[in-house]
Amino acid sequence: MAAMLLFVGFVVSCGPATPSDIAADSIEYIKAGDYESYVNTFDMSVEEKQQYREMCEKKVSKGLEQKGGITSYKVVSETISEDGTQATVEVLITYGDAESEISKFKFVKDGEVWKQVMAK
């Protein structure tokens, strides 16, 4: 019985990542300075990803350094469109300087996979 429960838990945990999962992963990538993995969550061309990664390495890392890094975050909401093709995730991010802000992550569904798009 225990083996069956472990197997079911494993199968359920292997499902496709939700927009909230990807938003949380994105913050972890940013915290670690892994901008390559971060930009790979986006629906962009290879060239656009390279340009965005370079910009993140210069500007995002500097901004995080000034704020004392990210100390914590919490997914506040996840909204998926009625047709299931778009989503928005709001995340409360707290920085080392004790400032907090809500960041919005926008997604589109590509087949069974959610990809980030630039928030407008």
C-alpha cells in the first residue's frame, strides 16, 4: 500500500509545471544569478533570449545587489484565462532592504507547456 501511494505521488508530481511553478522557479533562477535558465522560461527566439540574458546580467543583478537581494517571495495569485491559453501570476517579493513589491508574471500556453511572455 505504501509503495502504491509513493508511486501515485510521483506520477502526480511529474505533471506539467503550472504558471505558479514557473514563476517561483524564475525567482530562484534570478536569486542564483542563473539568467540562462531564467530566460529559457520565456517564449522568445534564441536571439531575443541572448539579448535579454545579457541585459539581466547587467541590470537585474545590479538592482538586486542594491536592494540586498531577494530574501523571500510568495505566490499571491494565479489567474488562467477561460480558454486556458494565458495566465498571470502575482508574486510578493521581499528584498534584503525590507522593501516588498508585487511582480506580475505573464504566460502563454504552447501545447502543454507554459512559457513566460514579457509583461506589458
